Amino acid sequence: MIAFDTVTYAYGDTTVLADVSLTIDDGAFAVLVGPNGSGKSTLLRLTNGLLVPDSGTVSVDGRIVSENLVAARTAVGMVFQHPRDQFVAATVGADVAFGPENLGLDRREIDDRVDRALAAVNMEGRTTDRIDALSGGEQARVAIAGALAMEPTHLVLDEPFTGLDDPARRSVRDQLRTLSRDGTSIVVSTHTPRLVSDQADHFVALEDGRVRLVDEFDSGLKTPADDPQDSRVQEG
């Protein structure tokens, strides 16, 4: 479970999150929506300690993140908006292996984790492929695999559909649906909420630094992003 308890965070004099309290249960699929600058990325980065609240606490599986950074970063896999921001190696296999290697695991376990993570995103047998030769959708899936190789119980993704064409969006969406069905908690920020409206347990709308929980998809929910492609991306 990921829990925010009266969390406030500011960049200088600008308060982005104000007294936010929110609980995301194990196995839930939560979608964050809101205008640019509303705090979506900030909220996600607080879940695994990339940022620390100015006040209040963020807990993962009952442990305060700021006091248990290693545990939090193992439990919460983070996928950034631009996959290239998190790639650390030239090839698929080396990049996905990076996290497990830093856990000090033996080579066999590392290789097994890489294989399982790539299989989970339908990228089996691609370990020697160069990342810079992959399509945008394939890079997004490698980024997800890199997070999965840490075997997290929660996966948070910042705008994973941005910059992808329709087939790539559907591919990433379908991977998230499968992971959710397999029991991984999913928290995703997006400007295209309709893309995942059929699989979300709830929507979290950020507005003026505060959160409101929307239990079901609201077709009238406005985001800056009522992206023209949004209405075109359907089941497929």
C-alpha cells in the first residue's frame, strides 16, 4: 500500500501539493490527471524517495519512505516520462540488468530477472539490441522492464503514453493491464485518461495542490490534455 498523510511539497515559494492525504491499495490501478504543473510528477517522485515531503509522510507497505529509501526503491518501480532519462546502458539487456546488479545479486539471478522482465513486456530475445535503434514504443517497454527487474510490488509511471503513436500507446496500455491483473499496483499519470478508463480502479485529480478521488471515469473530466489522439485510441 502507498499512503500519503497530509503531505505538502513546494518548489521555492510555490506550493505544488498541500496537505495531500491519499491511499492506494495493493493491487490497485490508479490514474493521476490534472493540468501541467499540477503536481502529478511530484507526487510520483515522492513515492520512492526521489523527493522528500516538506511536511507529512509518504509510506510504502507500512514503512516511511524517507526513513527506508532502499526498501522503498525496491518496492516502487519508477518509469520516467522520457525513457531516455533513465537508460544507463547501450543495449537492452545491460540496461535492464543494471538495477539487479546494484542489489548485489548473483549472475544467474540477474539473468533470470532480465529474462522475466523482458518477457513481461514482450521483448524476449532482445538483450543485445541497441536501445537507440528501438522505436519509441519499444523504448517505453524497455523502461518498464528495467523497473520490473527490481521485482517491485508497485509500479509508478509518469506520462508513459506521451510521444507514442497509437499502436505503441495500445501496446504499453496492454502491458500495464497485464501487470495489474498479475497483482502489481499501478499508478500512472496521463493526459489521455480515456486510454486506461476501462482498467482503472480510481482516478486521482490534482487541482490547486489538492487531491480529489474519482471512483469511476468521468467522461467530462477536463485535462489540458484532452489530446486530439485521446478520442481515437480505442480498444485494439
